[in-house]
Amino acid sequence: MRIAMIGTGYVGLVSGTCLADFGHHVTCVDKDQCKIDGLLAGRMPIWEPGLEALVKANVERGRLAFTTDLASAVADAGAVFIAVGTPSRRGDGHADLSYVFAAVEELAGLIDRPIVVVTKSTVPVGTGDRIAALLEEQGAPVGVSVASNPEFLREGAAIADFKHPDRILVGAEDERAREVLAEIYRPLFLNRAPLLFTSRRTAELTKYAANAFLATKISFINEMADLCEAVGADVQDLARGIGLDNRIGPKFLHAGPGYGGSCFPKDTLALLKTAEDAGIRQRIVSTVVEVNDDRKDAMAGRVREAVGGDLAGKRIGVLGLTFKPNTDDMRDAPSIPLVKGLVAGGASVIAFDPVGREQAEPLLGEIDYADNAEAVADGADALVIVTEWDEFRALNLKELAGRMRGRMLVDLRNIYDRAEAEAAGLEYQGVGRGQV
Ligand code: UDX
């Protein structure tokens, strides 16, 4: 199948590359000439494990191409995927669909036969209907279908997630769209991935419901962590204790500094807007958002208390800045309010992130950066682990303690135990690990 993928962001680039790897012929299109030039030269616009090699292999086999010219990409395509960004609209939190509709407007004039247009971007319920109406209005040929095929991949594990999904969700209103999508994903049901067909509207809303539910699990466990601290219980054991119940499940129960990233914050807000427009209250999701915002804002105070109640003149070393490991993405990262809060309290901050520095610098203002964890520890009153990069999981705590001025390790990801930190001469403060 020949496929055009509009948008070479996280979702578009990974999906396009993986579909090419399944044997389809994919042309990825982006308006950003620099991005396309970079991709043609083998430079990735994002840091994602395994992506560069997979792009290279598929370009070499002639199955993956990059262009800024939508017309040539669409010319012989049986399906056109729209995978452009849908960020939060400034001011009101609605999903900003301007990139989606700009792509559809341009596409409308190029379609000369009944192809399938597929939204892969996360779009509010009803967007597929609006796209279908717009295509019709602009004179697209009869028989053009619009389907919804939301993507559930996670940054940092994007290729594995795309190739081994828990499910593939297709919202379509006609048989041809279902057939075309079934053909595109055929290599995946050979891996036994369930292919779910539903209506276009249901598919669109399901993506938001999935992200909102996962965000709810995180806010839930974070509040349990606070309670554990207050009553002398351990949230790690608690999470295991509830997670082994199949009805609950063990995943997404890691307490931490609050969720960030490109999806949960914007998608929960957009869901609330959809509900508001529909006149339906969503008390759970709105509380989840509030709990998470408060949590991220509270992290600097946690460090302040850990160093004795006053940040003025303190040197705080921060390990990890990106919103999660294995990505350079800083969008809505908990490190942003944390670092700003530390600086506002009078601390000087030195940070190290294995790949996120370039993205972090414009967001964090005047702080120092180091090239490794040891240099972060030099002269620090406290070390704060903010992102659980693998290389922070086996630090030589004794050596770090020896370099520090103070002794405090604030482990916002619970990757160490109190006993091992204390054995290395550090004081330890995790998340939700209360002591009696
Ligand atoms: C998420 C969804 O997982 C994915 O299905 C969707 O397509 C896009 O949004 P992503 O944002 O890449 O993916 O990362 P994810 O691993 O889900 O983590 C999101 C945030 O939640 C991170 O800030 C992470 O640190 C936090 N998190 C996750 C927790 O604090 N605790 C957990 O138990 C899990």
C-alpha cells in the first residue's frame, strides 16, 4: 500500500517509519523544510531510541521517503494519514486544530479519487465529521472516506509500542475505510494485536478516555503517597499490594513529581473542554488535573523542607530534566516548576540531563549545567532525582556523598532505598515512603 503521512512529529515520524518497516511505501510530508532536509540527511528531529537506524534502513530499501511537497506524496497514495500536532490552544485549553484543518484544506484540492483520509493526531470528538464535511465542501471526489485511528505510543518506547500495540483502534463509517485500515495493519494482527472497529466519534473519544484514565491512576497514587508519608506507610508496597489485583493492574502506579509530557496535560484539558461544550460534568478528570498541577508546584517546597526550611544560599543539584527518561522532550516537565521554585526561593541550581539540556535551557532560565552526576554533586546541599534515567539507577552514592556539602538525597522517582542511601552516608527522602 502507498501511504502519505502528513506531519513528522513524534507520532507521524514513528508511525510512518514503522509502517514502512512493515513493507508499505510511505512518504512523510512536513511543511518544515529544515526538518525534511535533516531527515533526508539522516538527522532525526527528536531523540527516540532506535528511530535513526529504522529510518535509515527503510530509506535505503526505498520504502520511506521525505518531502515538503504534499501533491507528490498524495499522488499515488491509497491512504493519507494526518499526524500533525494538536497542542492546547492558548487561553482556553481546547485542542488547537489549525494544523489539522490547514492540512485538510490543502489535501482537498489534491484528491482526485476515493482514498481514505485517516486522523492519527489526537483530535476532539466530531473532528472527523468536520473533516468529511470540509472535504465534501471543497469538491473532493465522492467516496473519499474519513477514519479515526488514534495512536497510543509512548515517547521513549515509541517503536516497540507501535509494533506491539495492546490494540489498534479504528473508527470508521464505511466498509472501504475498514478494509483499507485492516490491510495497513495486517502485519500487526499477525502478531495477534486486537483490531477494534468502532464509530469514528467513539474512536476519537476513546483516545482521550485512555489518557485521562492513565492520568487518573497517577494522580490517585500520588495522593496515596502523601497519605503514606503522613501515616508512616510505604507507597511502593501499597502500589504492589493493589496492583496485583487483576482488576487494578500494576502499571501506572508509580508515585512521583506529577505527570508531564506532550499528551496527558493537553489531552486532559481538551477532554474537559469537550465535556464543558457538551454540558457534561467531568468531576474526576478535573480533579486529576488540579491534583497534578498542585503536585508539580509543590515539589520545590518539598526540597526546601528537606534542606531545613530555607532555600536561600543553598546549592541544589538536579538529576534529570526531561518529563521522562529516553526522550529529550521537556513539554510540561515537572522539572520546570521545580527549578523555578528553587531559584525563586534563593537557591542556586546545577542540573544534568543525559539528552535534554538543549530543550531545557530556554525554559529554565539562569541555572548551571553539568556533564555528569558527579559534577552535579560537587558542593551541593541536596541532590534531587527528577527523571529516572537508567544511568541514575546505579550511581555511586558514596562518591556523590563525598563530593557534597550537605547530605540530602531527594528521590522523586523512588529509584533508591533509604537503607542504601543511608549506608552511603546520605539522608534520604523518597516519595510516599513514610516512617513511623
Ligand atoms: C502517554 C501515553 O502513555 C500514551 O499512550 C499516549 O499515546 C501519549 O501519552 P507519554 O506521554 O509518552 O505517553 O509517556 P508515559 O510513559 O505515559 O508517561 C507520562 C507521564 O506520566 C510522565 O511524566 C511519567 O513520568 C508519568 N508517570 C507515568 C508517572 O508519574 N507514574 C506512572 O506510574 C507512569
